[in-house]
Amino acid sequence: MPNSSNFSEPQRQSLIGVVVLFANTIQKTIRAFWPLVLIWMVRIESMNKLVLFGGTFVVLVLLALFSYLQYYYFTFHIDEETEEFVIQKGVFNKTRITIQLHKIQQVNINQSLIQKLVNVHKLEIDTAGSDKKEASISAISHELALALKERLIALSKTSNETAVDEISEIEEKQTFIAINLISLLKIGITSNYVRSFALILLFFSTILENIQKVVGDEVLDENQVTNYLDSLPIITSIVLVFGIFFTLILTVNLVRTVIKYFNFTIQKSRNSISLHYGLLATKNILLNPNKVQKVTVSQNFFQKKLDVTSVKVYQASSGEQELKAKDQIEIPGCSVAERDKILALLYQNLPVKGKKFKPNWRKLAVNLFFFLLFPIAITFFLNWSFQWIEWDLWMIYSLIFIVFAGILVWFSFKNYRLFVSNTFIIKQNGAWDIDTSIIEPYKIQAIETHQFFWQKVTNIGSVSLSTAGGTISFTTANFDEIKQLVNYWLYQVEISEKNWM
Amino acid sequence: MQQQPFSNEPLSISDLPKFETVPLQPLQKKYFKVIAFNILVFTIFLFSGISIAYTMFIEEFTVMTGVVVVGFPLVVIVIILFFARLGFRKKGYAFRTHDAIYKSGIIVESTTIIPFNRVQHVALHQGFISRKLGLATIELFTAGGSTSDLQIPGLLLADAQKIKELIAKKINPAATENVVSIEEENKPQSEANDA
């Protein structure tokens, strides 16, 4: 459509984009009805093939028709009189989205797997302020997307200065950091165990529950599994269960990390930074160093040995209140050198750890009480009243737990530190994954101190520092020192002429 | 952003103004009536719920259950009232040249400090009872999310308006009357120094 590139007339998306809409509709339908679909798949033997395939066919045709209608009723154009970008859509419920051009902050062009297959792109418009409505065009050709992006930016340029950056960003880019597959693999096998474990557990429990609801215990008999495990020596069965879970977690981790972050590159142009990544769906994110409020670097013992860390960058939210996911950018698997390069890019100079502050020993005592004594006491009383297991066994389990929890609590206490220098506040915490959060004092929005009434005697208290990208808090420390720091930070914020964003 | 060399003359941290020694203003005495009224509304709801339950299970009520069902909530309300009174006395605020301080809490004593040059906008709230008593609540919004917004209740309306204007002036000296415009004008500035 060469004649349509001035965008003043309402126009539709690429016709081939119907495929994308179709895929999206199918995806939504499956997501809504997936337990049902699963049941069909399990009982496929016993079902009438004609009804099954006929029904599926009819549903597909209906969905296709719906997708075509979606395509047909979706139009977009630029209204130059009112200076608005207008999207009209909806088959049954008509929606008209208008965006004032001067409010446009970013125009992103992304591509998902399906969009890649049919060679169309998704164009998303990011606005300033608390506008809840999101504007995106999900199937548009690359040339048209670029043309529209340029046009939108040119039109919003007059009143918006960020747009000027966008233009220059198109000019030239140089690759700043490219994260290779090896680093991703390293991160994949060393992080997110808990999250993947939860995912796997959730996945299996949902599937099991749904299967059992339909077919009863015929297909998967829990007793069978337990019987089989009982027939093995106890050590073997523990190793077996543990091994299966561990392999699953590792696989899930590896696959997730590689698919999500494949070919992670950071590109730098004159005054903006952009990130590209993704194997199936490519993401394209713009990072504005001025908007960065907090940076968290995390590394565990294995990762230290393998020289990989992950860096999380928290930008000021574009929304009024809540933090949005897109304002948190994760850079997985960079080496220490790359991490320093990124930090230097964001902060001009490398953050230095200043004066060290430690928590009071009572923090250790409190944590030992809540995470060690308390659980043991609960299991003791429960076992005492219900006699679940033999007391010898309880002793063994408790000992294992004490050693395990004790180590974790000790390390989380040992790693809990606050470093304060003139230009940086760095907080370090964590037992296994050690997080180092960095903020700059002049980006503090509010300071809050807390003290339990019984802490007055021992002169202990806590402080939390809010920024537009998240909060840092330091608890159970010398309250006099905290108050002195608060006075110093307030002074720094209040004399600061720098813009925090 | 232009990197300003952070001039740092020998500055004795102990000479800096101390937030913890600032004398705090108590809230208006009248404000306790608002708190008491809220507790009263809660009490009425609670006991109407209990009486509905009473009419439904009338046969199963004995003197003993009656004492428990009425007595226990009463004790709870007295405790709530007691803590509200105690907490009310603990609350205090102060406005310094550059920031607002608000202290509250019985079990956890917390002090919130918001520098004026981080305030995005200011709002005044007046509830039904507050309006009758001529009181108002002032709320300072920052970009730090809802946890870092500061609400100071129990101010005289006239004072609250004065404070609001004062802060509005500090946020943006150009616009003094229209506080709403401040919110909008603050934003474009923030991206203005990319060079």
C-alpha cells in the first residue's frame, strides 16, 4: 500500500495479519479452555471421531471468521486536525482509542514468533502519564511500521523532547554488549531453581487434578507410584525423586532462559540504549539512563565461579502509581567486566562501596527464632499431639532442618550490609543469591524510619528509602547511625539541583 | 545528564539539621472526634450484625453465649478506642523549609520525611465529619509509589490550605494557584537535559 503512507486516511493492517489475529484468538481460546482440551486429548479413544473433528472444524472456521472481522474493523490513522492518533476496533463492541500526539513517548516495533512467520510486525505506542489505555497494532509490514513510527515521532517532536532522541536513535547504532549462548547456559543452570520448581509443581498439579477429575484414578494411580517407590531402598527412592525433579528444573530453566534471552544484545547510539533479545519472539526495549532509579546485581556461589551475574534495571514508572513490568529490565548472564561496563554506562562512573554498616546481632537472633526455633517448635507440638512420625525420625529431620536453616540464616545475616558513599547507596543481602542494589541519594523520593517500641532501649531501628523504581530498606541497625544517615541523605536530596528523572 | 562535580567541602554530618529533634505539632484535638465517629460506625455495623445473627439463631442463645457474643466485641472496641487515643497523642507533624515530617505509631513508631523538591502534587481531602468540624487532610504525592505518599490528617482547613499553597509554590514557583497544572508541567522538564 504505497499510497497509504501519509496515514491521514483510516487504513487496515496487512491482510496476511489475519493469520496473526487468528493465532491470537486460538491462543486465547485454548488458554481459556485448556483443561477441556486436555480432557478431550486423554479421552480421544472413546470419542466419536466425526463429532470431534467436525466440532473442531466448525470452531476453527468460526474463529477464522471472527479474526477476519477483527481485521476488517481494525483501522488506524493520524488525525492531523486534532493532532491525535486514532485506532478504531471491535467486532461487537466498538472501541475508539485516541492518543494525543504530543503525549507519545516511545514507539516500539516488536515481533513474535507468528509475526515472524508471516513477516509482519507489532507496533506499540507508549504514552506519558497515567493513561491506562494501550495502543498497539499487531500486524503491520516492516516498511509501513517504520514509516508510521517516523511520522508519529516527527509529529510529536514539536512538543516532546524525548522524541528527538528517537530520531537520532534510528541513525546509527553500535553493539555495546552481546551476551553469548554460553553465558545464557551458565545462568540457566544456576538460577531460578525455586521459581522453576514452583512452575513445575503448579503445572503437574493442575494436569493431575484435571485428569483425575475426568478419568478417575484409572490412568494415573498415585498408589502405584508410591508403591513403586516403597519397593526401592529409601536412599535410592530419595535420589530418584530428587534427581527427576532436579533434571526437570534444570531443563525448564535452560529452555526458558535460552528462549527468552537468546541473542541478547545491547546497542548504544548517541544518547539512548536499546536492548534486543528473544529466540521465538523478539523484544526490543529502549533504556533511558536518566530514567534508571535502581539497579540490582545478583550472583550466587556457582555463578561467581562461572563468572556470570544478572543485572536488573528498574526505571521510573511511566504510570502514576504501580511499577510496571516493562520498566524492569533484566540483563542475564553478563560477566563481571560486562556488568561494570553496563554500570559505567548507566552511572558515568562505577559505583563504589562506601562506609560499611552492619545490622545488630539481634537481627540474627530474631531470624533464628522465626526461621529455626519457631518451625521446630510447631512440628514438635504437632507431632506430640498427633504422633505422625517416630521421635527418632523427627530428631533426624529436625537436625537436617537446623543445619540447613542455620546456614541460610547465618549467611543472610553475614551478607546483610549497607554501604554509603557520597554518590551511592548500596545494599547487599541474600543467603544464596546475593543481591546488590544500587541507588543514588538524589533519586530518593521519601525516607521512612521505623522503630518498635521495645527497640528504643537497645537503640535499634530501620530505614526505608523509596525511589521511583523501588524501595531499599535496612533493618535492625544502630538507630543513631541511621538517623545521622537520614539527615545526610535529606541534605543531599534537598540541595540537589539534578533532575531525578 | 550533565555531571556536576559534587562539591563536597568538609561538612560535618553532625552539624546537619536533625530531623529527630524537630518539635512536632500535634494534630487538632477535634480530629479525635473523627476517629471516634469512625469507631462508632464500626461498632454500629458490628452490633447490627450480631443482632441479625441473634434473631436467626434465637433458640440456641443461652445467657452464656449472650455474654460472650456481646461482651467480647465490647472489650475489643474498648481496646481499639484505647489504642486510637494513644495513637492519636503519638501523631505529630512538622514542616521545615525543605521537607515535611510526619510521625505516628504506637507499636512501630515510624517517621516519614518527604523533601518538597520530590513532591509531585498536593491534595486536600475532607470527609463528612471533618467538613463539619472544619478539618482537612493533606496528602503529598511523590513518584515513589503509593507507599511513599504522605497523609497528614487533622489539620485546620485554613492551615491545610496555607500549607498546600506553600508547598505548591515550592514545587513550582511559576504556578501558585492552579495546583493541578503543576503536575503536568513538572513532567516535560524532567527529560529536558539529555544533552
